[in-house]
Amino acid sequence: MKPSKSGLFSVAIFVTEAVIFFNVALVACAPQSTFNPSPATPTKSQQLSFPTPEIAFTPLPTRPPFGPGELVDYLAQTGDTLPALASHFNTSVAEIMAANPIIPQTASSMPPGMPMKIPIYNRPLWGSPYQIIPDSLFVNGPAQADFDVEAFINSQPGWLKSYRAQLTDGNYSGAEIITLVAKNFSVSPRLQLALLEYFGQALSNPIQPETKYIFGYKDQFHPEVYLQLVWMANTLNNGYYGWRRGSLIEFDQPNGRIERPDPWQNAATVAIQYAFSRIYSTPTYDQMIGPGGLAETYLKLFGDPWANVQPHIPGSLNQPAFILPFEPGRGWNFTGGPHTGWGKGEPLAAIDFAPNGIQNCNGTNDWATAVADGVIARSDYGEILLDLDGDGKEQTGWVVFYLHMATDGRIPLGSKVSAGDRLGHPSCEGGESSGTHLHMARKYNGEWMLADSPIPYNLEGWIVHNGDSVYQGTMLRFSQIVIASDQAEGKSYIKSDR
């Protein structure tokens, strides 16, 4: 029986930290201070010399050409939205809607597995349709919630189980490094382990490679395992979320060859393709993204990733009701439009607010407050994580990430809160900041939720939209508009009227 429209859509360092400078007068925000803003694509002299994965070339599948506007079959994948699909297939949302009248005008995320017809307009040089891992195994989501990183590493004979490194805040084991990167970037610890094994035999060989650049990214600000993982996770996120929002439709390899991801691709595969393309060129690149590359290593370590896939983003996902993150009667400024949730570049998941009248890194008596009911699942230096489903796990359900929270007055771990309860004071603590403010981003089942998307970032009816560049943007409510400004101008002023 064919599902109804409503039924179908109700489916539910051992190095000095690098500093990123932003040219702002009042407030600047960079959540991850160890990611250096050096060019993503290395020069030829930087390319990998060791270790080189064993090459046994496997031809990649291809697709036939299509006529302009030809309707092609597509099964919706987890996290798909109409604007992103329109970008992938080089068409428009209106054309997709016309070909699929079952889709309502208010559609947010597509129900995974829903059959669709999409008008396609060819772009030359579309890449391989081979898919490496599903999106639900890319993010640090429900599939990773009960994974014991340390136990798994200790069960293997490789060098990673005895590896330790001095970071800025202490001495870390290999398992602790992977867990830290997973927490910060929300990239799966299993994927990190597969990458370390693929490039450096970290789980199978007791002897560690004699290189500071295990992934081959030879940059002076990213030596050793931790900072190589930071670079890799950030680069993976740039690919994943660039594909998610439809902004990444092509990239080039070091040899200048253009790569355009196959329109049917999933975000996780595009993320891996993008990260490998920063260092490798065809034909080595082709092997790495095919069945004999990273996919084979992942299969050997963790089994078939495509067996029993559990989509982590349901159809028709909507954000719960959020209030503004400060107390009523107090005026704050919208100082940062959509920008990265963590790292550099994607995902454009976060926005910034600063109490009115605060300059530089001065202290404030103003309180950042809970946007919804929940439990505090993280309370660390500069950071609070509000878990809305109350299970205390960052990888499941809706969570809200607060950054630059002062140590003095910060709410303790495990506290149960109601919407509007005080969580702590904004400050310059955590990440990089040139002024006291609050950085706030959403995640669902481990996936950063883009601030401007078909799943709106809604705070008391104020809807967030991108600007012409990062940190710019607006908040709209009916005919009212607030414009992001780091100058604390009147146009950025916002006040809760609840």
C-alpha cells in the first residue's frame, strides 16, 4: 500500500597552540585553537612518502550520461534535504518538488529510503559512485555510544596501545587522544582507528612508523598523532558538511585534476574523498577511495559497515522548542552569524551572543541560560553540553553545545535543568576568543546541525540565516530582523520578551 503524504513524512601538545586571528573589534570566536589556518592542499614536496598503502588497483564503477532534465531514480539517504539534492544533481528545488508531488512544501529532512525522481543535469567528470561507509558510522553518534575505545585498542597488537603524548593539558594515551578528537569534532572513533591502521598500521604492527606525519599532511603545526588527527577530522568535516549543505560540488587533487562527487554519493564518502584529495592524486587516490582502500581496512577491523545500517537522521526532523540563551529583560548582541561549530571551516553550525556593554574579555554578571529542559552531559573548561533527552550521552538525541563559559559559576556535570535556568557566565575561556561571549551550536545524534538549513535554528521564533560570509548573518522573526555584528551596533541588539 502506498503511504500517505503525512504518514511518509512523520517517519521519524606537545607544540605551542596555533592562534587563528579574526579582524573584529568586540568579539571573535574560534572554537578549536590547535587547527592552524594553513592551506589545506599541500605542495608537491609535502606529499606522502611514508607509509604508502599497498596498491592493487580495482577499477571504479561509472555511470552512463543522462539527457538534460532526465528523471533519474534516487533513494533518499539519511540527512538529505531538498536544497542539497538540488545542488548535487545540478537542478532546482522547484523541479524536484514538481517531480515528487508527495513532498510537502515544509519538508525538512527526507525519510531515508524514500524513492524519488530527480531531474538531472550532467556535470562533466562526476566521480565514483562507490560508497565507503554510511553517514551514521561517520559521526560520533548512537552507533559509537557504547564503543569502548581503550578496550578495543588494547585487544590489538599494534603500537597504539602503548602510545602516549604530552598535550597542553596533560599526558594522553592513544585511546584518550581518539576520544578527545571524537568529542570535539564529533567524528567517529572507529573511523579514526581505521585511518590510523590504514596509514600507520597502528593496530596491527607493534613498531610505530618513523614519521611525524602519519597521514602525510606535512605541516609544521600538525606533527604527531594528535595534531594529525585534528587536521584529518577537521578536513573530513569540511567535506561532510560541505556536501550536506550543497556548497561542495567539486574539489581538486594536488595534480590539478578536478573531482566532482557523484550525485548519488553519501556525505561520509564525500568527506573521505575530499580528505584524501588534499594529499593524493590519481591513480593512488582512486585506489584509496575504492573497495581495496580504506573500505577494506574498515571491513577487516569492524565488519561490513553496510550490514544493518541504522540511519541517524530521521525523516521530517525538527528542532524542539528553544528559548533565547539569556535571561528575559537583559539585552544581548547577536555578534556572530553561522560559523564553525568546532575547528575551521565547516560545519556552519554555531552562532554567537555577547551581553550588552561588554568589551574585550571583561567579566560579566550576565548569565547564559538553558534553551530547553535537559541534563548537563559535559561541564569542562570553557564548555557546557546540554543534553535534551536526559540520558547523559553526547552521541544521542538533541544536544546544545555552549562554549566560552567561565569556570566561576559554571553548572556542574549531571545537573538537571529547565528551560531558562542559569548555566554560567560567558567569558573568553575555551578555544580562541578576543571578547567575552557565548558560542552555541546544536547537534542531533552526533551530527552538527547547520544553523541555516531546512531544520531551522529557532530561538523563541527567531530564525537564523547565513550571511554573505562566515560570522555574518541574520535572525528573523516575522518582520523583525537582527543583523550579526561584532561591533555591538544597535542592529545586533536582541532581547527576550518571554
